Amino acid sequence: MAVTVETLDKLERKIILSLPTEWVQSEVTDRLKKLSKTIKLNGFRPGKIPMSFMEQRYGFAVRQDVLGDKVGESFALAVKDAQLQVVGQPRIQKIEAVSDGEFLFEAIFEVMPDITIGDLTAVEIEKTTTQVTDSAIDKTIELLRKQCCTFSQRPLESAAQVGDRITADYEGKINGESFPGGKAVDFQFILGEGQMLQAFEDATLGMKVSESKTFPLTFPANYHPADVANKSADFMLTIKKIEVAHLPEVTSKWIQSLDTNEVSVEGFRENIRKNVEREVNVRLLARNKTAAINALMSISKLDVPKVTVQEQMGHLLEQVRTESKNRGIKNADQTTVKEDELWQQAQYRVRLNLVVHAFIHTYKLEAQQDQIRAYVEELAASYVKSDEFIQAYLGDKKSMEEATLHVLEKNITEYIFSKAKVIEKELTFEDLMK
């Protein structure tokens, strides 16, 4: 088998593959013989079908299968011999001008790019920090109390107040037309908790049961779904029920009802502190990971494989269409995205993936089993039956993938910060949790 490798572009290569016709025909004959022993045809005894008939009836399809398999094998051997790391699927097509005794095929493909990572010590990165104060613990306990609150109906003549649970019907229209997600019946929300847009809550405040009101509302520019972002709508709102909230007192009895390890108020606060610190660390890692990755990308150079970008564009478009379908948009499977926007997003994702994988491999930052175990045990600390939690977590494939990813991201972030010039910026607990 003669092999020629030609460079077409920075990453694009071409290989000419030749397959001896005798080699191909021999394999076709063997497969036809095996096939003749398994198929049943009227007029022929099993295993006694003439090869001339098999060739006429099945020869073309079997030959195509053989060519596909042999070309694939030849391509794999060729790139291995040439020490080429292929990215994506090759484009293979038969060359019509076949030389005597050979089938010729042309394979065009891209190879893994060389990735250059610059000097991290010359990079300046902002690192976010946050202190967990007593005020943060108080606010967290307040959230728990709200989750455990009970409700009783207000007198019919009473107006809606902040903290009340409202049951209402509403319908919004844009230019007189209804829109997906703009209508609800017996919809419940807590007034003043930010569950609804501010204009909606302002309109509800002070209304009474059975009252109706029409009011204007302009959706924010960053509103999701984007179909109504920055548009103005007219809403009809009817109040059906107003209920006042009753928050539980922080007592040992209430603490026991939460199924925690602690029964004292002091022990309960300490557990809350540990959980809050854990959540704060997760959010800080997310913020600092973004800063670290941005710094890494800024000093990395590589040529991006076009075929991988094209594949990523397909994935992104499919995600957009799935989201559109979930929002009830008509003809969601025909949703389009601007080609240049899709290309930029896909190119960044591919570039990010290649750089991060190269970085992990270069500096040996893979997640270790003891790190994963420590992370799982940390999660289990907030559960009453921590041993059972650990066993269930370790036995769940998806959970372990998430744990591995968390540890990996932490390794990457900490390594980058250990090398770069770090500027610390303190963020309040409230701002971090928004």
C-alpha cells in the first residue's frame, strides 16, 4: 500500500490510499461465502447457493462494505505510520482514475494543532474573596424559616403586602397578541421576593381579592426567553387569594424537624456556617476559575481545526433548537442562528477545550482519587447519614463525573493562581450570592 501525505493548509492534510484489487476481491469472496451459509432463498438448499448468484445479488453491497472497512483500516495505519494525530472525521472519496490492479482513495483531514502556552508569571489576575460573617448566617437561617413558613388567608378586605403569598390569574399581550409564557391560571408567588418583575410586583402591591387591574410592563433587554426581551406588554391581573406568612421560631423543636445532626441553636448555627462556607467556596471557585481560564487563554496560541468547529456549530445549533422547542416556539426545528455568531461561539469552545486539555496534560493536573474522595466526604458532612451518602455517591457514575470535574477545575484554578500575579478583590456575601 503506497502512502503519500500532502500538506494543504496549516492543519489540513491529504493522503492517497491504494488498495490492491485482488486483496479487496478476496475479502468480498470470503464474505459472500459466509453470507451464503446464513441466508435462505427459495429454490436453494442452505449453503448451496451458487457463488455466481451471490455475486450478482449481493456483490455490489458487500464490495462497498469491504471497501469502506479496508479504507478505514488503511487510513488508520497510514496516519499511525506518519505519526499524525487526526482531529475529527476524514473526508474520504474514491478517485475515478483507477490504476491497474488498485483502487485509489483520497482522504482529506485535519491534525491536532501545536499549542503554545505562554508565561503565566507575567499574567495579572483578579482573585475574588468573601468573608462569611454572622450576618450571612442570619440571612441563611431566615431563608430556611421562609421555606418552612405556613400561610393563612388574609381577610377579604385586606390588601396585599410584602411577604404575602399571592394566587392570581394573568395574561400578557404584546401589540394585542398573546405570546408563549405570557398567561397563567392560579399562579402563586411571594410578593417582594423578586420572583416576578418589579413592575408586576408593584402592580400587585395593595390589590385585594377579586380585584383586577391592567398595567404596562417592559421586559428587560437581557430577559429570557429573548423573544420578548426589550418589548412592552399589557398585562391583565386578577387576584384570587392573598395569604399571610407565618415564620417558625428558631427553637430546638423546629431544628429537630429539619432532620439535622444538631438540636441546639448554637450547634445548628455552626452547621449552617459550614454549609454557607461550602457554598461560598463553590461560588468563589466558579468566579476565580473564569478569571484563571481567561488568563490562560490570553497567553495561548494555536490554529483551530475547522472540522471540529463545524461539528461544534452543529451541537450549538441543536441546543438552540431544543431550547426553542422547550419554550413552545413553533417550527423550533427550523430555528436559525447567524453564521458568524455561531462560528465565533464554536471556535471559542474548541479553542478552550484544546488549550485546557493541553494544560492539564502538561502540568499533570488530573483529578486524583484521594482528592475526589475528600470532596465527596466534604459534601457528606452536611448529611445525617453521611456514610450512606458517600457510598451512594461513589456508586453513581454521573455524580462521580461531577466530582471529578469539580476537582479538576479546582486543580487548574489553583495552579494558575500559584504562578500568576494575583490581585485580591473582596466581594460582600450578598453580592456573591446574587
